[in-house]
Amino acid sequence: MDLTESPEGQAYRAKVAAWLRENAPPFLITGRMPLGDEVALGRKWQARKAQAGYGALLWPKRYGGEAGAPNQMRIFRGEEARYPLPVQPYTGVGLGMALPTLFAHAPEELIERFAGPTLRGELTWCQLFSEPSAGSDLAGLRTRATRTEGGWIINGQKVWNSFADYADWAILIARSDPSRPKHQGLTYFVVDMHSPGIEARPIRQMTGGADFCEVFLTDVFIPDAQQIGAEGEGWKVALTTLAHERARFGGSRYQISASTLVRIARETCLNGRPAIEDSAVRERIAVIYARERGLTFFGARLATRTSRGEPIGPEVSVSKLVSPRLTQDTGAFAMELMGYEGLIEDESSDLRVIHDNFCLATSHRIAGGADEIMRNQIAEKVLKLPQDARLDKGVPFDQLSQLLTSTREIARR
């Protein structure tokens, strides 16, 4: 039985729906608004949720959460998604990635410093992981962390950083020891995005928005107190962040569902009849619905583990692999049902949401780990299949370029 449909679940759903009807209207996004205005609205919406006890349902109570209520979280997110509300990564990275990582690896004083302000929307976060030469192969990153008195000096470049130009703080991973193999010489930090030496440049996307940035770090000082985990063990800490990141995919205001397809199929015609009467259309909607439900129940399993204080393992890659593809397929089928009308972006209709749903899902199949990486994770870490041959395994990072040159010479022969 789906516990969200139990009497207790239905009662909670009614409570949430009533609260949203009363509180959501002042925070609705109508059309496209300037990104800065949307981020400011998102901060205020997060504060309103926190005040009512909905700000971080899976957080421990001592930090302002609800001590783990996975079914309540599913219900709240489902009801919240009915409204065009500002719930993008400008609040999600802090709530769903940065702070859960701190809960697992940071000292109590650092958690207390950030938990309350993040919960109330006073602090927003971004993620400084990917680089121009280290995307899916994140452990190949080149941003350097050099020891100095009282902390570290950071130099390098990051890219595809959501809302970095509006973030107050960031989670950062950098290479602290290039003489060790690439997964072993990394250290994890939190960094104040207002620090001298940080420049965030927005990147224009195919949707017309500029949610992503490239970030340049030049002699940025990070005090020792902002190091998370032991020196050289940043990969271990980063895996916690990546697991929570991959569990988050699929939950934004850009998401449309099988129920949206049913409505569109009833309103559009195919061969002179409502499209919903066509058996092939109904079959495709049914398949999408089945994939939705499977993803929902899988997400509930992950949320239950989180609520019990158990770490999320590599099986989260299943969610990351399935969710963006499902979103993309749903958006594409919606546009197909609408015919030529589906090619026209109209700010006054669902078409903007459908277009963004389709276009953003394309990037989400890369962000947080490309499909191919997720398949490898599932094969090697979940199904325990033999690993691919990796020439760089165990090789010090500062010797990798020499290894690559030798490999190319051998290949030419």
C-alpha cells in the first residue's frame, strides 16, 4: 500500500493543501521574472515554509527539521509542485546537499552556524565541483588547494554551477595533494562566495535563462575551520553530496506528469478524434505513468533510509538515471501531442513549462553524473559486475599526463 494514501497520509495531504492555498499565492511565479527577483522570492518562500514546519522535513529536529517523515515529504512536494513556486537550486542545494553533507561530516559548531540560516532562506548555496576538464570524471579536477598559515589558498576554475552568482556559500572540492592518485588527494571545503578572488560569470542556456555559471577562484583564502572531513579525504565527503544530489533529480517546477499528458490528449485531436481515444496514445501515457510510480516508490525507499539516519548508497544512481530521461520523454510526448502548437512558446500557457521541462531534462542527463556514468555505477557498485580496465588507477595525479602521452604513442605504433 502507498502510505501516502493511508488515512493518515490523506489527512496530512489535506492539511498541506489547505496551507498552500492560503500561503502560496503571494509567491507564485507568473511568466518569466528577472532571475534576481526569483531568487529573492525563493528565499522568502523558504522562510515561510520554515516558519510553518515545512522547510526541511527530513532534517533532524535539533536543526529545525521534522526528524524524518519521508511520506510527508513526498506529499508536501507533490502538493507544492501544483503551484509555480520558486523552489530551484538556490534553496535546494543548501537544504538537500550541503547541509546533509555537513550533518554527516562536519563538527557540531559548523552545523549550528549554517543550519538555521539555511533553513530560513537567509543563506543560499551553490556547488563548486565540476570543471572544464572534470565533469563526469570529477576526480580528475585540477583546482588546487595549497596550505598556508591558518588555512588554504584556492586557485582554479569551476563550471556549470547553478545560481553561483546569487549564492552566499558554496561546497567546494579541490586537489590538495597531486602526488597521490586522483581520488585520494582531494579535500572538501565550504567557502564564502563573497570572499576576495571569486568571480562568477553566468552562462546563457538554450531555454533563454542563465541559471548556470562558471566560477573563477584566484588566491581565495579558506580558513581551516571551513575544511570538512580530513585532509585528502574529500572524495569520501563528496560521495555523500553526490548521493543526495542524485536523489534530488526530478523535483522541480519544470516537472510535468502523466496526468498533464491525459489532459492534453483530451484537448487535442488525432485523426479527427480526441487523442485520448487512440490506443497507442493511451499506451504511451500508461508507460510514462508506470515509470513515474516506480520512481516515486524508489524515492520513498531512499527517503526512508535517510529518515533512519542510514547513508544513501550507490543505488541512488537508479533514480538519477531514470528521472531526467522520464522528464525528457514526458515533455517530448506533450509537444508531439500538441502538434505545431507545441513548437510555439507561449508565456500565458503550459507551453513554457513543457518546453523548459524538455530542454532542462537534456542538461539534467549530464548534470550530477551523465547517463553513462550512472550505468557504470549501477553495474559496478550495485550489481557487482567487473570494473572496466582503468589505466589511471593507483597512478599519482601529477603523473597522469605522462601516462596519457605514453599511451597515445603506443596506440600510434
